Amino acid sequence: MSRTLAVVFSTAVAAISMTGAASAGCYNCYAPPPCQTCYQQQYLQPQYRTVDETVMVSPGATVAHRTPAQYRTVMVPQTVMVAPPSVQYQHIPPQYATRQRVEMVSPGYSYYAPVQMNCASCGY
């Protein structure tokens, strides 16, 4: 009879210890058992994006082409200007190119998020 009582008592002690924090899934969290909500650390990766930007490769310019005056001798003692001096302007537009660069939108960070556990002791 005492053996039967000892077996029943040890079975009851084992059943009670199994419904504790380890079997309830309440270990490794910041809420004491019986836990209702545990918090686990979550990590969010850094977020990046690719940005296309227009950059100037070379600035625009204006180049002056000068033409000297042209003279001819019409008669032996006389030299006459046939064409006056002139200046022609050539406008060179600026040149642009598209460059891609990667920029960080938000850095990675850690935070604690509530995790609902299946606890045998609190019924959730």
C-alpha cells in the first residue's frame, strides 16, 4: 500500500513539474511564469535603395572663332579690304550622365516584440 501511495505521489509531482515554465514555453523570455506575453528580441535588417541621379560630365562652353580681315591689291599702289574681320561663336551644350548610387534608408536595429506563447499554466 505504501508503494502504491509512493507511486501515485511521485506521478503527481512529475505532472506538476511538467506544467511548469519549461513545458509551458515560458523559458528564455522576460515575463515570469505563468506568462501572458513574452518579449523576444527581433532584428530588422538595414534598408537600402538605389538612387539614379543626373550629374554634369562637362559644363557648357562658348568658343569664339575669329576670322581676320582679308585684303587684296587691286591696283599696284592700292590695297583694299575685301572682307572685314568677323567672329563666329560656337555654343557647346553641357553634357550630363546618369549615375547610380546606393543609399541607406534606415539602419538595422533591434527591438523587443511581444510573442504570445502557449502556456499550460495560464491557459493561452
